[in-house]
Amino acid sequence: MMHRFTVLFVVLCATFHIAISLTDGLLRNGDFKQGPRPWQLNGTVVGRHNAIPSWEISGFVEYIKAGQKQGDMVLVVPEGAHAVRLGNEASIKQKVKVVKGRFHSVTFTAARTCAQDERLNLSVNPNVEKNDWGILPMQTLYSSDGWDSYAWGFQADFPEVEFVIHNPGVEEDAACGPLIYSVALKLLNPPKRTKANLIKNGYFEEGPYMMPNTSWGVLIPPHVEDDHSPLPGWMIDSLKAVKYIDSDHFYVPEGKRAVELVAGKESSLSQVVHTTPRKVYVLTFTVGDANNSCEGSMVVEAFAGKETVKVSYESLGRGGFKRAKLQFTAVSERTRIMFLSSFYTMKSDHSGSLCGPVLDDVKLLSVRTPRRAA
């Protein structure tokens, strides 16, 4: 009897592990390496709705290989990679198994081609009655390579959803539209406050999937375009994105992950925490640079209750950090903690791409009220 129980337990654990692992990594044919058959292509244009394995397409969709030309312009795709280009009102979609009731994030890598004002609609549509969707603008280029990775979060209301990427653009040239060359999914673990830190996910270790073959981080979109932040615990409440970075490709002060405030005061993030009125709290955090040629004078502004602090950091673009502190007295039961960068900064590699200070190791603790002088 005990042996049968042990076998059943092992099988259940294995099944659970498989279910979880299905939500972390590339979608089926998420890198588009499996392409249409030659007879399903008219040049680069895909001719059948199911020609790309594991995907269903609609509208003007092209299958692009590295070095593909469009007139006199070479469409730059990372070496050895394949991509799809979405023309006017074109879309790609795939049914994905998820964990019902849990939060997930999608990461995809994209680049502009013709238009400057490109954007993408993302949606999760299990049925016609409900549709979770978001709009991701692509006007601003943040990487030096011409490619950016974007994250988008959603809550799964069904065990299987249909994920859609749609280009709503209307250009004179129907072929103009963004390139997409990888799509991945990750199950997000809900962050919790602890006695050692009242900030959820203060070390930024929980976040969207990082593409292992890219070196430019992942952009977290503004909250107004994303109802469920792919950076658990945090809200991007600015007009521009913040960048999620990892220690494999950037300098990170603590742990494996951090955020880079890449768009000045238009790039901010915040979190609302429970506090006790008239109680004193201390907010600590680190400010640095990502070792990505982001040089110059940087300032991170932190806000908590009615207090604020500006932390200056002189960056040589080679990595490093300093610690900072803000003490405040809570005036309500809920206090917004917010960070932003005071200035716009561009990389010194002449790419014209935006960069900024790194924020990490955010911690909030209550302290005893300082004694008044007699």
C-alpha cells in the first residue's frame, strides 16, 4: 500500500512539474524556425492561414530570413534566426495551455521596419465574451541593435487561451509593419510582503521571461497599456516603459535582476504599501548603472508619503552602485512608493538609444519613532 502511494505521489509531482514547465519558455515554434513549405510562399508572403507550424495567421504576413531584402533595404534579423512581419491589419495567434487563475507574462522580440509610429495589439481571447488586451507602442527605440523585447501580463481565466499579436497599422505600403522573431510565456509567482521587507518583489527577482539569445533586456510597458503588470508587485505608471535587466548581460547590484529607468521622468514605477499612520518608516534602495555605455550624471528621485529624496550618481558606464535612504512618517493607511529618473540619458555608443540609472534592492521597514529632545 505504501509503495502504491509513493508511486502515485511521484506521478502527481511529475505531472504538476510538466504543467508548470509548459508555461516557461518559447511557445511552440515561438522562434519561427519551422517555416512554410516553399509552395506555401509567394516570395516572402505566406499564402495559407496555417502554413507556419503551430501558428494561425490572417492578413498580409511575410516569412523573413536573416539578410532578406526589401528593395534597397536589408531587413536585419539576428543571425540564423527567422521572423514574421505583420502588414496592415495582420495577425498571428496560437492556443496556449496556462494555469487558470494565475498571472502570466508574454515576452516577444520585435523591430520596426518602414513606419516610425508602429504599435501592436496583444490579446488573450479564450472566448467571445471576454477579451484581455493591450496596446504596445514601438515609436521609441531602446536598444543599440534595432530590436527590443517587450513583456505583457495577463490573468488566465481559462486553462487554455488564444494569444494574438495584431498589427493595427494602416500604411500606404501594406508590407510595412513590425518584425517579430521570438515569443515566450512565463508563469508569474505572486510576490508577498515579509517582516524583513514591506515591499513586494523589492529585489525584482520575479518578472517576465528573459530571452536567452538576446542582450537588450525586456521592456515593461506603462500601466495604462497593461492592466496586469508583468513585473509582479509593481506598477509602471509613466508614459514610457522601464527596462527589466539580468546579470547575464548587465551589471546588477544585487541578485540576478533589476530595472533600468530608461526614459527620464517619463519612466517611473511605483507600489502602494500598507502603512500605519504616524508610524516612521525607512526606505532603502540602490542606484547604479548597467555597464552598458550609459555615462554621465544621473539622478533618481524617490517619493514616499510627503517625503522625497534625490540621489545623484555619476556613471562611467562600466557598472557600479551606491545605496540610498529615505525616512518618512506615514500619513495614511496606504502609502505610494515611487521612483523615477530626473534626466534623459543616451548611450555613448552613438546609437541614439535611451538608457538610465539602475534601481535595485528596494526595502521598506518600520522603525521606532525617534525620541523627542527633552
